[in-house]
Amino acid sequence: MTRTTNKTPKPAGVTRRGFLNSAAAGAFVAAAPLYVRRANAASSELNILSWSAELPDDVLSDFQAETGITVNLTPFSSNEELINKMQATFGEGFDLCMPSFNRAPEFEFLELLAPFDTTRLAMDNYVPSLLDASEELWTWGGELYHVPHVWGSEAIAWRNDQADLSYADMSYGLLWEGDFAGAVQMRPTSGLLGLGLWLDATGKLPSNRMLDAYKDEATMRKIYDELLAYAVAHKERIKQFWDSTDTTRSGFMQNGCTIGQTWDGPALGLAKAGEPVSYMAPQEGALAWIDGFALPKAARNVDEVYAFFDYLLKPEIAGRVASGSSYNSSVKGADAYVPEADKELFRAAYPEDALDKLWRYPASPSWFNTVRNEYAEKFKVA
């Protein structure tokens, strides 16, 4: 049985086109290497510091039934929260954690992780472009410290019973100048990024699609000073700031939000549940990310870790993860096990040339996230 707790355990260069085209393709591959269980793993457990919606309960319950290993999840809702929990415990109490691929510089500096034994992973089962993204940033000293799990995006979600929108009109600008004053939800951090992409696209604030903000701190502050001034001047448009899957859902279903810049998972999950919510990439490009797994140095249940990967890297299991989380798998052939309704939602989310326009988060320089969070907090409390 899967247990979820909010209490921290006590100590004990891929192109955007290739990234998505490879992810959309699927070819069945050989099964993962055999795993020899410890004494039938009757009392084994696995402790994962996990994104709140990326490991569906039914998948974990079936993993326990097959292996005898109990999975204990400690959920988090941002990379900052993950990093804080890892630092607070030095990784003690966790056998796996789930950083986003672009946070590699911070984790390399913290020295809290151990490399994976790639001989115990079915590396050929990964979509090559997604594995390349991890290998590009997380190979330190010739060893790999991160493998992909799911990928997704942040774009525009809206109540389709209250607004009729199309791809031709889809833009982050709808949040700032559209007919939705007082009915918008977003995160302060990525909301400023989306604003920057729109202002760049309209020529009002050239930023090389916001990539100039990653050059150096002085350049970033120059750009973000203008973004913050614009955002604060238009803050009356914001109904709520979301910080998790649950607050995103409640924004649309209980709190009066008509439109928002959100993750795909919560919006598509509502759509699959029959709620009047749609999700679509804007013309400026959806914000694309990859979440994966890393191995804390303090991990105690290492055999169970590799048993878990043997299970997750089966295409049929990866397809269930994708469907249950409403995110997209990093495993080849997983799409063959995703329901047709999910595939239709994917096509609606990324129409026409939307996949070619994806904006993938670059690696964050050591100073970047502290400064970004400073501006986000000023926006939030203004």
C-alpha cells in the first residue's frame, strides 16, 4: 500500500523539435534487466521525495503487489522546496528525489547525490532526446546523477464554458491585456517569464526570448526590473497565485478564475474528469520542462531503487504513469499504452507548429534562482 506523508522523514543541447518528436515517437524495446530481490523483499521499502502528482497511486500499489516493496512518498510542489528538504536532512531518509533537469548546477554544488549505476538501468528504454537532456547537464566526473521521468509544459489553461479561444489568438498577452481582468491565475516566477516572452514577441522588451536573462545578473536585473514594473501595474488582473496542483484546480473550479498560466497536468486532469477546462500552448511557446530522478548519497534502500526502475521503465507501466499523471513519459513505447482520449488532449494542447515553438528551461546559473525568486516575491506582495 502506498503511503503519502507531508512530514519530512527524520534522519536515519537537444533541439526543441528533436525533444518532442522523439518523445512523441514510440518503439517497443527489450525488457529491463532482471532484478534479484532481497529475501523476496517482504519487508522492504522505498522512500521518495516526489512531485505531488507524478507517481500515480495505482501504479505504486501494483509495484508493491509485484515486489513486496512499500513506497513512501514525501510530496513537494517546487524545486526550491525539494532543495530545502534535501539540505535540511542531508538527504537522510530518502532513497530517491525528483529534481527538474535544469537544476543541475545547484545539486552539483550541494554534493548531496550519488551517481547511478547505469549497468543496473535499462538505459535503452529511454527516449534518446530526453536522456540526452539529463546526460548533458548531470554527468559529473564521467558519472550520471539524473535520469528523466516525465516531461510537461506550462502554458494557457482556461474555462471553455466562459471563453472561446483558438490557437491563432493564444498568447501570454491574454493574461495581461485580454478580457479577463480579475480572473487570472499564475505563479509569480513563471508568470514573469511568460510576460517576458510576450513582451519580447511584441517588440516591447527585446530579450532574445528571455534567454538574455540567463547571461549575467546585471542583464537579468535590467530585464526583470521592467517586467516587475509592468506586472505590478497590472496586478489587479490576478485573481490568485497558484503554488501546486491542488491550488490550480481550485482556482478554476472554486475560486473564480477563468484563465491562467498553469502546468499541463492539473488542467488536463480536469478535462479528463469532464470539467470545462482546456489547455493550449501559446504562440510565444509553452514552457517545457523535464522532471527526473536522482539518488541521494544517504539512500539506504538501493536495491529497491533499481527494482523500482525495472518496473517504471516497462512501456506499459510508463503509459499508465503518463495517463494517471497527465504528463508525458520519457520511456520509449509508452504512448502505445496511453488512452486515445489522452492523445486527443495532447494534440489539442499542441496544435499546428506548437511543438516546434516550445521554450525549454536552460540550466540555471548559480545566482539565477535567488534573483528570480526575489522579483517573484516582490510581485506577489506588491
